[in-house]
Amino acid sequence: MEKSKREERKQRSEEHKAELERLKQKRRFQSRVTFVVAVLGLAVAGYVLAARHPKDGEERNGRIWSAAHGHWHDKYGAETR
């Protein structure tokens, strides 16, 4: 009878260790996924912000962006800020 209790304890201990290892792997995977999603999110945000900034000579709504001056100019010479 003593031997079977030892075997049961040993088996529970091994199952517990295996469960801890599964949880460790699961957390590692989740942290990697979170990291990748965060990096992709930052890359998309950077792209969107870069695409929104006007380029030198870009025309919108009858105005032209001047990178040298840092503001919009009217097509006909009057500046708008």
C-alpha cells in the first residue's frame, strides 16, 4: 500500500511539472504574438503618419505645400497657414 501512494504522488508531481511547462510555453507564445502585433501596429501607424504629411510641391484644394516654408501657399502667391 505504501508503494502505491508513493507512485501516486510521483505521478501527480510529474503531471504538475508537465502542466507548468505547458503554461510556460503558452505564456512565451502569447508574449511573442503580442510583440509582433505591437511592432506591426507601430509600423502601420508610422506609415499612416508619413503618408499624411504633405510632400514639397504637393497640391491640395488649390493650395501648394512648401517644405522650405513649412506651410501651404495659395496657387497664386498668397500664403495660408
